[in-house]
Amino acid sequence: MISSSRPLETGTLIRDRYKVESVLGSGGSSIVYLVRDLARTEETLTEDNYFALKELLTTSKQEQFHFAFEGRVLKRLQHPALPRVYEVYGAKKQQASFLVLEYIAGCNLEILRRQQVNQRFALAEVMKFMQPIIEATTYLHHQRPPIIHRDIKPANIIIKTQEQRAVLIDFGIAKEYEADATTIAMRHCTPGYGSPEQYGNLSTDERTDIYALGATFYSLLTGIVPVDAFQRATTIVSKRIDPLKPAHELVAEIPLHISQAIERAMEIGTEQRFAKVEDFWAALQKAPEQEQKNQSRQNAPDVTQTARKTGQRRQLRTRLIVLVAAMLLFGTTLGASLIHNTLQHPQPTHTSSIPRSQQTRLPLPGATAAERYPHISTAYKGTLSNLATQTRGSMSLTNIQQQQQRLSGHFSGLNRTGDFTGVLDASNHILLTIPGSAQQPPLFFEGIVRSDGNLVGDYCNQDQAGQCLGNYGVWSLAPA
């Protein structure tokens, strides 16, 4: 049992060695003290005598695991932009777990940012502050296995008072990357800086940190915390526009190549982001002359490149559908709140890589006879959520007939019933259409067949040109 008498008073002795001098900060499950090590000589009280002692305040097994992991990770790392851990103490009787860390005298970048004119820094300052963080993140990613921080943000970057050098702190939700591993907890990110994959039962990797680095640059340069990733995903799915405004449109002094690098780092789809932190840093440092040369090359139309980007947009929309559907299925308060804010308080928007001119649904590519199509059940039941009206209802597909990629059956939902036709491909994508009537427009359903057999996707009403008119939302079905 951990004593409820927290924070500890000045002068309290911990483990008969560390004397509490003051409280440096506290969070939901931990508190950090400035302590003096009495085991060291007291003849000269220098900075070497002082440490930061981080104490865990909860008995939660999961919190204790993350806390111990943070200690183990930091203790074996050696980098000037990462805090050193000297001791790791596990819980003992009535004493809590705690870490003894290097004491870093300074202020975090979030506080410093808010103290600036217009709450933002000049580009030269941001590049100076962030270079050590880029180097530290690269160092983490080059470990074997790679270490993913998963909570990079201005508040977790301390600027040392004397050296004016940045240090990356708070590894409480870091992880060693393993292929196919998942991030389950909603708390594993900070809104505005957390990537979309951190909101659901989706895998995180090095590109998760790249998203957060891009968001950190965005905030420091514009003075505005980026639109939350889930709100972005919801808006892109429902309205086909990205509410995240490019940095150079908010601050004219930001060079275009900087804005474009940040935008790519913060792509919703992981495949569209930079693959490595080094690539992101190189793009930020690109010379203006090189930028002009690249721009002149880009002015020439490239039919192949256009077709490739169209395919990428379709793949991205499918991933966004899965993300939003997963959030709604988890039924989290945060997810509901973000959807409400997206629909009731829309942000200034710009056309993203999914512009309105591309809203027309594209047919699935023709399948060859050699392809094997996923086999689906004869009936499904589940729910659909209307993002426009913020309502939820039941949906079912019955009497399903499948002939290779072609589907047909009976639909029920949205206060209407009728037959449907559809297709699916070897990549598990599925498209369904419910014909319209004199009173109701056609319905279009798009989604994927998941590995567990469930169907998830989005839907909307369509006009004759295939454009979404409204009544949009997401759906999820399980075999009946």
C-alpha cells in the first residue's frame, strides 16, 4: 500500500539516502522530486549532488510495468539528448517504485512557446532546438530492437538553462518495436501530437514518432497545436477534406519546403510518411535552389504518377475507414467527443491529398482468374453510425450469394430495406450498392473484410455521378 501522504514534505528521506528538496512536477500516476544524494560528499554542493527522483503513485500492474520499462530503457541508453537513469527501485513493502534520474535544470518547450510573441518561434530557433531531438530519436530507432518513444511533444522536451540544448524526456509509454505488435490503450498519445494508429488496436512503429515530430515542428512554428489525428481522420472520411491547414498558410514566413516536409511527416496513412527520421530531417534542410529545381520537374504532367497517387488515395481511405470504425466500436468517450467536435465545430480546411475533385468512386481493378477471393458468410448483423446526425442503428445483410468477386443479397438498415449488389477483390476490399427509389437516393457501402471475418467500412448517399450527397457514416458487421 502506497502512502496517501503525497507530495512528500521537504526534508523527507527516501531509502535512507535521498533527501527531498522540492517538487519538480507531477502527473496522473507519478510525481518528480528534486533530491539530494546524501551518500555523496556534502563538502561542496554541486549539481552532481542533485537528482530527479520519479516516484510511481499507483499500484496498477500495467503502470508498474511501463514504469519499470522506462527505467530499463533509459538505463542502457547513452545519448546527450536523453536523460540518464542511475538507479531503478521496485516497490518494496510500503514504499513505491521510483527512478533516480539525471536532474536537468531548464524549462520545457511548451512553456517557452507560450511565452513567445504569437506563441511561436522563428525557424532558426526551432531547427536549433529540434536537432538534438532528431538525433536522439534516430538513436532510439537504431537500437535493436528499435525503441519507439510514442509521446514526443513540446512539453516532453526540456531546454537546459545553461547550455540551451534540448533533452527528450518521459519514456513512460515507450516500447520496443516488434512487427505486428499493437497499441491498445487510448491514453497512449497526446491529442494533437499522437498519430492515428495510436487511437485503436493498431500497430505503431518508427513512423509513429515521425508523426509526432512533424506535429511538434508544426506547433513550434505556427503557435497552434495541430488538429487531432482522429478528428482529421473522421473529417477526411466524412467530408473528403483534411482540416489540418498547411503551416505556411498560417505563417507566411515558413518556407514551402518546410511546410511540405511537416505535412508529409503528419500524413494520416503511415505509408505516406517518411520512412526514417533522417529522411524527414533532410527534407527540412533542403536548399531553396534544390526546391526550385524539384518544383520545375513537378510542373510536367506524369500520367503514371497521377495513377499511382489515385491508388494511394483509395488505399488511404480504406485504412481511415478501419480506424474510425475501430474507434466507434471501442465506444470511447474520447472518440465520441472528437466526433462531436468534428461535426459541430468544423475547423478551417484545405484540400488534402483527397481533394473533392476525386470524390467519384473508382471501380475496383479487374481481377485475374488466378486470384483467390475471400469467402464471406451468408448473413451479417451489426451496427452503423451516422456521423451527420450522430445516431446509431442496426444493419443486416442476409441471403448473401457469392460468385467469385460478385455479391448479391438483401439489405436492412437506415429505415429501409432492399436488395444489394456488390463486388470484392483479392485484397479484401468490398463495395456494395443499394439502388435508390423515388423517395430515397442510392446507398453506397465501402469497406474491407477483416481477418476475424467481420466487415467494416463507411457509407453515404450518392447522386447519379457517384458523388456523396450526405447521410454518411461508418458500419461494422459480424457473421450472423
